[in-house]
Amino acid sequence: MSATIIEVKPQPGPQEVFLSSPADIAICGGAAGGGKTWSLVIEPLRHIGNKKFGAVIFRRTYPQIMNEGGIWDEASNICPLLKATSRESPPEWSFPSGATVTFAHMQYEKDRLSWKGAQIPLIGFDQLEDFTEKQFFYMLSRNRSTCGVKPYVRATCNPVPDDDPVGAWLHKFISWWID
């Protein structure tokens, strides 16, 4: 009896570039439907053999994690293929090695403080323009690792004007890179 081989890999182009970046912080932008969230979901899979590895992927609110067709559904299509088991409170996938990928929210700016003392090798932000500058930079201080994986951040975003009340900081942060 032959085993079924399932290959999970990015599409050539922006997904491939985003997922192959060696940068400490990589932000993938673009319009809705371009595969940014899917890329964020598969990013931690490269480390699932490391029993001490943990990733946290943030959305601004809990409903944004669990909405039909959202990031939890994307993970639910992929993680079971790798023999991961899920729990819904908090939403998390555990892999056979012990590695975990947790989905969390930071609805209020003060929610960032619940992560005091955390050490997170991979932090993901889905729709970074929905987070405040304080939330983002505070979480960078939690981007630490003792599991052997160099700490890094991956984020997705949609275009946001420079006068947006929440995401203007992001426009300024990446303006040097925008054409």
C-alpha cells in the first residue's frame, strides 16, 4: 500500500516571495483574495517538527478568527493533513511533535499587556492595518525564542491611507517601500 503524499506550497509570485523572505519582519500587502492569509497559515509549518516551537497569529477580534471562510477555516483545511489536533479555546493547533500554532486576538490596545512574559518565536498579524502601532511594537518585545528558531514576524495587510485613524502608522512605517 502506497502512502499519499500531500504537498503544501505557495503559488509562484508574491506568496513564494513572502514565504521565502529571510527578513526579521516581512509584510505582505495587496487586495482581498490574493492568498495573504493562506500564506500566514502555512508559514509556521516549516517548524512543526520542533517540539518547543510555538507561533501566535493575531487578528484584531475573535470573530475575525472564527468567521466563515476566515483564518481558522484556512488552518482547518491544512493542519489536519499534518496530523495536528485542534482545540477551540483558545483556537490552537498542536502537532505530533508538540509544536503549536495559536490564534489570538487583541481587540483593545491594553490587550497587548496580557502577553507580558511571553516568548513567541513566530508572531503573525493578519490585517496588520487593524492593529495599533503600540500593539505591534509591544509584541515585537515578545518575539523571542529559546527553541532554536530565530525569532521573526510575518504580517499581511491591505492598502490603508496615510490618514486612517488606526492604520496610518503602518502606511508611514512601510512608505519607503511602497512604489
